[in-house]
Amino acid sequence: MTYIQKSSLFILKDTNIKIIARLKTFLEKACEEKEKYCSSETAFKRNRLLTFRVVILFIINLSKRSLNVELNEFFGFLSIDHVAGKSAFSQARYKLKHEFFIDWNNEFVNAYYQEKENSLKKWKGFYVYGIDGSTINLTDTECIRNEFGEQKNQFTSVPMALVMACYDVLNDICIASKLDKIEKDELGIALKWADSLPQNSLSIYDRGFTSFILIYLLTLQQKDFVIRSKTGFNKVVKTFLKSGKHSAIVDFPATARAKKRLAEDFNRILDLKTTVKVRLIRVTLQSGETEVLITSLKSSKEYPTKCFKDLYFKRWGVEVYFDRLKNKLQLECFSGHKPEAIYQEFYAMIITSNLQSLIISNCEPELKKGNENRKYEYKINRNVTLGLMKNQLIKLFLSEEPSEILQQLKTKFLKNIVPIIPDRNEPRNKRKVKTKGKHKTVLNYRRAV
């Protein structure tokens, strides 16, 4: 099929072009050695319309409408007269393993941090990662219930899954993600990720992750952290709260439960006197509520107590990311009804969101300059620009000149900006869900894909 050509591997100066070139190289290599990502030895052997590459590109293009409509538009965009039917696509997609999208995103992350190392945002020399989990509703089929599980109450049961993200809140990049069974433990996934965090990382966790095991492992590996503590986490935290102090260096003793899990899951045998030295920080919210933060940043000179309130608030970036996945990228809207389709589209969506952040980062110099003469600071409208990326992602990985596509997208992105209103604090208006009908109009929001 002549409409797809191999990329030209020439030296490029622009870091974004280098990152795209590395992704194209990874895709080309995967196409040549596709056995690793195929469900059988015979998959994609015949020269058909739905090749290994075409299936991948269709999946990352965010198909949220009728599958027939999406396929017609996709092949029309490629100027191909023949259009694959939805049955043919469904058969082809299950020949592809979702692990391809995981590895492709890992390649993106490695390329991003290597190529943009000198321009990335940090906090006092740290990459700041928000680590958190959320849940999503799934298509109600028997095989999906068997794969991911279900949430039950006294009235009904709903198929759901757990999603986890390790998100660079300063650079808007998801460096790791996980789609798992609903009964899986968020803390357990965070514990597995601890070892792979970079040495210059500062990971921030909500109180659901308050755990001696996590604190112990991060300390052992010399990884820095900030964890919001449960007020009744242990006697040490309770004593600190009663003391009225704003900061204190304390020793956390290992609990019997923590010792048992560390021995069973991590082969770490702790004696009865094992403790971990941490710093406790008292933070008072606008509501008057008191929070306690547990951190490895012990130096009050380098990290004064007053900086931790704003630092911890940066964790909100991962919450915003989950909102973006669910409401802008429509994470819970799947084109397939089997577990493999769910996995494919989840991990493909992570790549798509990272590519959007890549293009937005390229807009920052012009945006910063334009903001100098504006009343408010402006940012790129992520919802609109996501819609503008539709089909253009295909061009990025098919074009001999991806720089032209990136420049076109950059120009469009800069035309779609929204103001950041400072100190905006409006009461939350909970939207009522219609009990009948599939669609409804929501104020100040329209789907972009």
C-alpha cells in the first residue's frame, strides 16, 4: 500500500521533532518485528487493508463515535477508496497486543526526558510526580466483568476497573499508568512503582497512601516524597498534632503488619527496633482544617515549612489529569467489548494525551510573550486542541515531514486559548444525570472528539 511510507531518519535539531522521530523509529521496528506484539504467529502475515500499522494508528486516533463512521472518516483521510468494515477491524484489533502501546509510551517518556532535559520544569531540582488512582465504569459484558471485576451494592453491580497514574505535574506528562482489576490495591501498585522512580524525583501522595511500608521503601531507595498523613496514622502523628508545632523530625516505628508484608512481598526482614526518620509538617487550610504532611525533606533551611502547602497542592495536577482522561478524552467510552480492546484504548489514550502535552510545551514561548500584554494569564484550551489533533496524529507518523504537521498544530493551538482566573473559588455545581436518554447538554462544555 503506497499511502504509507517509511520515515526519513535524518538529524533534526528541534527536540519535538527528535521525539517524534524516535516514536516513528520504534513503530517501524515494531512493524518489521511484529511477532512480539501479535497474539499469534500468523497475525498480520497477509497483505490486507488492516495492517499492523494501520490498526495502531486507528486506535490512537480516539474513535469515540460510531465505529462505521470512524472507519469511513479514517480511510477517507488516507485517500483510500476501500473502507474496512467494523467486523473486519474488530477481528484485526484482537491480533494486536496492548503491550505495544505500553512500550511505545515508555519510548516516548524516555525520549521526552532525554531530549528536553535542559528545558523541563522542576521544583528545587526535583521532578514532581503526583501518584494517585481512580475508578472507571466499563462496558457491561460477561468477559469484562470476569477480567476486571465489579462493584456491588444492595441494589446492583457495575463492572469497573482501577486506573493508576504517575504524573509529572509540572511538565504534564504521564510517565507510568496502570489499568487493573477493581479489587486491586492502589498502595500495592505505588509500592511496585517506587523502585523505578528517578533519583531526582519528588513523589506526592494523598492520605490513601499513608503507609510505613511506602515510607520505608522510598527512604531505603533514597527517593524523596511528601505524603498527606491520616490524622490518626500512629501515636507519633497524634503527639505531633497535640504539640502545636509546625515542623518536627520524628521516628516512625515499624508496625507488625508492615513487617509481615515487607517480609512476604519484598523479602525485607526488619528487627523489632526498626524505625524511619521523617519530618512532619503542619499545614492549615483556608477552611481552618489542619493537615499533617510526612516528608523526607528534613532540612528546614532548604525546605522551609511555609513552602509545603503550595508544594502539596501541586499534587492536584494528577486529579486534573484523571478529569481530562474521563471528560475530554472520554476514557469510559470504548469502541470494543472485550478486555483487550479496553486495555488497547486505555494505553493508547495515555500516548495521545502525552503527545498533546508535547505540542502544548512547544507553544509556551509564544504564549508567555503574548501573556505580557494581557490582563490574565492564558493557557492552551486542552479540550478544543484535542479535537484539532484528530486525524493529524496519523499524519505525524506517516508524513516524511512531521515538522510541518507540528507547526500547523502549534499555530492552531495558539489560536485556542483560555484565561486562567486567579483565586477562582466558585461553589461546586453538581450536575444531575439524566435517567433517560443517552445525551444531554452541559453548560460550558462540548465534546471535541
